[in-house]
Amino acid sequence: MRRTSVPAVALLLATVAGVAACAPEESGGDATPAASAGQSCDPASLKTLTAGKLTIGTDQPAYEPWFSDDKPESGEGFESAVAYAVATELGYTKENVVWTRVRFDSAIAPGPKTFDIDINQFSITEERRKAVDFSSPYYLVRQAIVAKNSSPIAGVTDLAGLKDAKLGAQVGTTSYQAITDLVKPSQQAQVFNSNDDAKQALENGTIDGLVVDLPTAFYMTAAELTDAKIVGQFPQVGTPEGFGIVLDKGSSLTGCVTQAVDALRTDGTLTALEKQWLAQVAGAPELS
């Protein structure tokens, strides 16, 4: 599964197949092993489409908060920033990064690619691994709470503030698990068969807040719900869905890209970029 935030309702029909309610299923989070011992990961040794250049693919349009103003080359937006951080880790300067636009479905289809790596909110799944390679995950999906601006929890800044709220989530999801494990509300959370039912309950005021994964929350507040906001995102819970960088199946770059992502996770870069672009700029503060 892949979910994308959008700034306008115009994208709804175009992305309805790709944007789904918070799914009960879990996607694979394990990644292809990092570069093997003795493998060189410097630009002079990497077999890229263009020698000395790293070609990065993403969809068009590229939406907030993953990219800014549909300009992936700007380095602004979470995934643009991650892409440049990976390129830097591999030894490529910004001037040696080339962006190309690739449709989402084409990027994960079998066959030769027009990119070296592609970043576009691709969930890592075993089914997709049959056609393409993935790096280790650069983002583990968080759960978030959405509320109407008039809701009594609209201004909440921590989990304790949700204790007495009427919360809801789709049945069998990690969103529901987040409510029971992290919030531990004084009243039982309401369960819905679908996010459509849950959204209607939120609109009607039957619940104060709806818990969904963060990418879905971005989408809902941009394209589906009126007068609503993301109150905040929760600490990690359960087995999260992971977004990975896509490469051609059997790419000689996979190990090096995975090594770069792992290094960025270890040194705190990915966490810092998450806080900057998904929490601060995108308005999804962390609830603790």
C-alpha cells in the first residue's frame, strides 16, 4: 500500500487507487542487506545510468509534505530532503543529482528503469519485491489523530489530553491499536468497518477524533474533510509500514543505497528530517 497527501480535491480521482484507508495488513519492513564487504560505494565505482550522476525518480505532480511546490530538485519537503541526504552519503553533490518523473505504477513494474533510485512513498511489500529492489526503510509510518477545528481536542498537545476524548478507528488496524496501547482512553474507542464510516462519524460529531496513519491523515485533511486538522502524531506502535527507496531488480546499487539509508538513520538525520518536514512544516506535531 502507498498513501499520498494532496493539496487539492482535484487529485482524488487520480489517486483513489493508490490512497487507501489505514489497512489492517502489515507490509514487509526488512530490507535488502547493505553493501557487501569490499564493495565500493563511491560515485566513481557505482554503475549509474550516467557516469558520475545519480538519477532520482519521483511522480508528477510531487505533493506536500513529501516535496515542496512540485519541485523535487529544491531539496524541500521530506522525501526531497531524504533523497539529497542519501545522495550526499553516497558522495554525490547536489549538482550531480538528476531528477526524472516516473509514474508510480511504472516505477514498481518489472523491467529496466529510467532512474537509479526512485522515492515516492513506496510501501515495502513482498509482492513488490518480486519486481523491484527496496532499500531499508527511510520512514516508518506513524499513527496520527485528525479532528475538526471545533473539536474539544483540537488544541491537545499530549496523549494525556486525549484520555477522556471519544476516539475512533477502523477495525483491526494499527490505528485502533494505537488508541488502546498509547492513549488508554477512559471510554472504549469506537470501531468502524471503514475509514469512510469513521470520517462520517467525525463530521457528525459522534467522535472527537479519528486515528489513521499519518500519510492518510495528510490526505484526509487536504482533500476529504472540511474544517479539520491533524492534532498530532503518536509514538511508534506495533509493526509499522515502511517506505523504501525503489531500485531496479538486482541493481548493483541496492546494497550501497541501503547502507546510506542505514547510516542516515543511525546518525539521526532521518529523525531530524521527519521532525522538520512532517512535524513542524506539515503541522503534525508529536504527541508524547
